[in-house]
Amino acid sequence: MSRLHTNSSLEGAAFQPLLYKRIVVKAGTSVLTAGPDHQALDLTVMADLARQISQLRALSAEVLLVSSGAIAAGQDSPSRGASDIPSRQVRAAIGQSRLMHTYQELFGVHGIQVAQVLLTIKDLYDRQSYLNVRNTLHGLWDLGVVPILNENDVVAVDEIGEVFGDNDRLSALVANLVDADLLVILTDIDGLYTADPNVDSSARLIPLVDQVDQDIEALAGKDHNPWARGGMSTKIEAARLVTTSGITMVMCHGAAEDAVLLAAQGDEIGTTFQPASEKLEARKRWMIGAVSQRCSVAVDKGASAALRKNNRSLLPAGITGVIGEFDRGDIVYIVAAGERRIACGIANYRSEDIKRIQGFRSDDIQDTLGYHYGPEVIHRDNLVLV
């Protein structure tokens, strides 16, 4: 990985005006740890990250850090080496305090106070909780404090496992939550490549992605760091979430000199994912964050086209299947052929009801169910294209 900037002083990269003023930075385990097995915090990298964020704060930018590394920081706990969930929870509990103490000292050198905020994805599902978190983060910014967020691995059992959850997704949801201008995801490669650069020497860096489509999603590879829960697929998913909301995302190497500063200035570094032309309204950003990862409604080609091209509501006639169990009022994904997510929205009917009325005309809902909540399974006002 080559150095992308030659001057790391305040008079260097940060001397230029910032293009983005509200920034979420996500630093993954592969960036924050060192050693052959990534089992120790890399204080040099963390100190440089604190320096860059402090420089951004000096330029009146609002910066929030989503930091992994708690489980790795707790590797010398009594449960060292064990891979079961309780042991990883123990390491997370021990490591999280070490991680925050390290940040407190490193930011303190620059006169910056930090605050710990631990979340699970579920904390962002409930609308009131969502607003409470947002108010807290804005309040910390008002006081000049840098919030440092992490997933609460001690209680978020699913997030520790392989099934669901990572800080890539959390950083995207938080970027939506605070209406950020920019999400910077720091990783251990220079950006998105045409192929896996670890195995293909002809792989080329893609400097700009206009839209996260199926071709971009197909480029996702696997992360080789055993302590990192995410991978390229989760980073592309994060890009899709934030760009849909109108937020720019930059993915770049965490060890690149002044990587965060360059991204904040709008300089070319890593891969930039272009945002949608307009930002979503706050309520729809919340819907993207609160959508269930396990529940979805499958639709046929006609319904998919009506949703994507004509801004239509989802009617039962276009539904071909239901995945998972959910209640009326839950937010679920809408998937097209190949289980590609095309939208999410608030369901007017519970999953069992939708199974009974799928493929039917809206006029048949009352006769089939014995009650009626409207002709739409998901109304267009409660639907967001993704």
C-alpha cells in the first residue's frame, strides 16, 4: 500500500477547505490491530487517527468515530483462544474499556474529550430510541466532544456470530441517523478492486462508483482477518445504504497518510461511492435503519417495475412469497428475482396474512382475511427504494 500524502501536519492536508463538514469515520479491526493474528491494538495507527479527527474538529467539522477492536483488545483475558460466544463476550467486555481508555489518552493529547456510545442494531429499530440516540450525539457535538461508537458485543449475541451484524452496517445506519455528509470506511486495502487483489495481480482499483448495482455487489470478496466480522460485501452494503440516503461514502486504506483528511477535503483517495441526487427525508432514513434483516416480501417482475419506475404501492397481486415472520407495522425488505433487495417499507399486514393474500387482487382481501387494512400491502408513502 503506497503513501498517498506526503505532509501529515496541520499545515498540510488540513490546510485546504473541507468539502464535507459532518463526517462519520469507521475504523475496522484490521486497521486498528497489529501482529500476525491482529490480536493487539496498533497504537501508532490509533494515534494518527486521533490526530486527523482532532484536526477536523479544529476546522469546525462534526466527526463521529465508529470503532471496532474491543474483542481484539481483550485477547489476553482468561478466555483467550476460545471461540464460543460467551468467551467472545468476555473479551469484548474487557477489551471495550481498554479500547476507550486508549482513545481517551490519544485524543487527550489534542485537548479533545471523547464519549463512549454502545449500541445494537435493535437500538435503532424503535423510533423513540432512534431519536434519543440522535439527540445525544448532537448534544455531544455541541459540547465539542467526539462520540466513539461500537456495537455492544456483550449483549448483541447475533452480532458476534456470523449470521448478522458488523460495524460497517452500524456506521452506515449512524451516518443516516445524524444526516452525515460523508462516511469514511477505513479498511486494510486501498479500496474496491475489479477483483481480489490478494489473489489476482491484474486487479485494478475502482476510484469512483456511480451506483451500487448488481455488478458492484458481485465484486465482493472475503475478509482474511479472523477477528474482523465484516468483509467487502458488508462495505458494499454500507455504501448502498448511505448513497441511497444521499450520503457520499469513501472506502480507503486506514494506513494511508492523512486518509480521513483527504476524504474530508474531497481529494481522490480509495474508492468514492457517489450519493443519490437528493437526500431522503428523516423518516425514510429511519426506515432504512429499522428494516428487519431477516424478513422480506418477494415480488414478480411486474411489481418490481411498478415500484422502481412508477413509484407505485405494493399490492398483493405482485407478491410471490414471504420470508420470515413479522407483524403489521414492521419494516421489511422487498426483494425481486434472485433475492435482490429493491426497497423496504412498513407492512400493512402481518406475514401470515400476506401469505394468504399473495397473488390475489386487492378486492379479495376482505373476503380472504375477514378484515381489511387497505388495498396495499406496503403503501408508497411508507416505502423507500434501495
